[in-house]
Amino acid sequence: MHVWRLLVPGDLNQRATSILERDIFNAEFEAEWKTHLEMLADEELYAMDPKVAFCGLFDRVERVTRAFDEEIARRRSKSKSPWFS
């Protein structure tokens, strides 16, 4: 196991974290999940629904997308307000 330290400008922190998660940790998670699925009996595998097994993950994606969309809408409406002209 290696420990890496990556320094990025503060405004790129979220982007760097997301790229590392996608390119490194998600691939590892996928491999572990594949191994888990291979060990299931046919009945267990066919009864499984990834959207149920990972409902927390799907919910998180929906929530951050909604929060982002709401913030974009808020800023757009704010810029149209006569108070911010």
C-alpha cells in the first residue's frame, strides 16, 4: 500500500477529489462488487437490485444534483432582481 499526497489549488479541490474517486477508488469498488456478485447464489443474484442495494448512493447523487440546480436557479433569479442591477 502506498500513501500519496496530491496538492492542488483550493478552487480545484472538489474536481481533483472527484477525478481520483472516479479513476482509482471506483475501479477498486467495482472489482470488489464483481467478486461479491460472483459469490452469490443464482437466487440471491436475481433477487438483487443495485438501485436498492445502493439506494444511499443514488439518493446522494440526486440530492447534490438538486442542490446544484437550485443554487443555479437562485443566482439567476437574483441577477434578474432590480436590487442587484
